[in-house]
Amino acid sequence: MTGTAAARSLAVGVDLGGTQVRTALMRADGELLARAAERTDLAGGPRAVVGQISRLVAAVTQDVAPEHLAGVGVSSPGPLDNVAGVVLSISTMPGWVDIPLVAWLTEALQRPVVLENDGVSAAIGEWRHGAGRGLSDFVYVTVSTGIGGGVIAGGQVLRGRRSMAAHIGHMTTQPQGETCTCGNQGCWEAQASGTAFGDRARRELAGRPDSALATIGAALDGRHVMDAARAGDALARDLVAHEAAELGLGIVNLLHIFSPQAVVIGGGVSAGFDLLQAGIAEQVRRRALPPFRDVPVVPAALGPNAGLVGAASLVLAA
């Protein structure tokens, strides 16, 4: 790229997770130009991971003129304080408590760095370049290991105190339900996350040895259930119906609280959205107040790249 029009037209998105650290170079139009990833060095701790991020950013920007790079956006699990640039805690990553990630990365990269919750980053990605494009009010829900999300309200990211709004996975949907990793009982995450979906499948399988799922063994998870449901397995279909009902219950709450134009569903479980859609819609029809029943619930458009796109978008919008 040459010329003043190209100045600051690129940004790097970083998706920090307990399994992988992923980076991507993005243009202002949302196109991802280069990618790099490494398995997260959990044993090495936060400083080692900062080193990984530095290497990966260097890998995707090696052919980029410095004046064209606006900075680096980081999508991270939380809770976190994105104003202070501090990760407050990550339960799945030992040692990640009160980590000044923005300060460390700014020093390491010598570039502007912004930090955002992973669910909010994905919401921003879908808002700017995906299924929420053109909407002023929508809720993004990611259903994977846990349940997270982000809210766009009145054309703005809803942040709340310390930018910790939209921890939607920890609203209580079943007071006598499963115990969540946070310690509470009946959180939406404990009832309807991909982890909960897989756990339920393994429990139910004990009484249904005739199911095709019985051949999978200890590796059984939600992906296997979706595949078996598509093939007509009775247990898998029952499990999918239960998952759809649990998801629908939480979505009804989101409709009533935020009054969005749409609810966008992402994360690994959304790969089975076509199987879940009718059950979610049934819960909305039964439980939502009439003015909320016509709000569409749709699958995410960006898939696993939503957080990367959202994080990079934050830099380009700054």
C-alpha cells in the first residue's frame, strides 16, 4: 500500500484463549489478510503469553509498512477492565489475576493496544461486518465452552460499570439447576453452554445404550450429538430439543431486558443452529410478551473470526 489514503488502514486483532492465541491482520473493510496462531503457553504464565502475542503480531505484520498499522486490539476472556487495560481474572488460565495486559503489550509492541472482553469483541465484529451490520440494537450470544456475549444498544456498545456489562451466561435461568463454574446454581451457562450440552449427553447415554452415541466413548461432545441428530438418532434429537429449550429460555430474558432488533447466536454450538432454531422459536412464542415475539434469532456470520474482527475494528475506529 502507498499514499496517504492507506495510512492507518490496517489493524491486528488478537484472540486470547485458554487453548490458542490467534492473530489476524485486518483491513478496514473487515477482510482478514494474514493469520498466525500458537497453542497458549498456560504453564509459562502471562508474561510468556505476552511474548507469544508479540511473535504472532510480528508474523502477520512482517510485510506491513509501520505507518499503515493503526494498532492492536485484543479480545480476551474476563472479567476485565478495558478502560484501565487490566485483565481482572480468567478462571481457565492460572495466574491471570490483575494483569496489566495493555501496558505490557504496549511496551512490547510499541504500538497502540486496546483490550476488550471476548464476547463484546465478537458482538462488535458481527455489528461492523457480520449479522448485526446496519442494526442499532442487537444482542450477540456466544455458546461454546461457556456462554458470553455483548450488547449493542442505541448504536453504542453497552459497557456498564468497569465495562463489565453483558456477562449474560451468569444470569440465573434454572434456580434449582446445575452448579456453574462460578459457584452459583442454575446459571444459563451451566444449563445451555456447549460444555453443559456435552455433559448432559454423557449422563443421558447411560440409560440409552441403543443410541449411536454409545459408540463414541469418553470423547462425546455436542458436535457428535448434532451429527447424530441429523442422522435421526432418537436420543440425540431429545438432547437437541432440550438444548434448544434451555437456550430459548435465556433468549426470552434477553428480549425482555434489551429489546433488540435481533439476537445473533455464535460459538461452536451455533453450527447446529438449523436444528435448534425451531425449539428456540417455540420458547419465544410461549414465554415472550407479544411485542417481542417477532424479533429474529439468527446465526452469526463471522464464525470463529468474530472476536478477531471485532478487536481489530476497535483499533480502526479509535
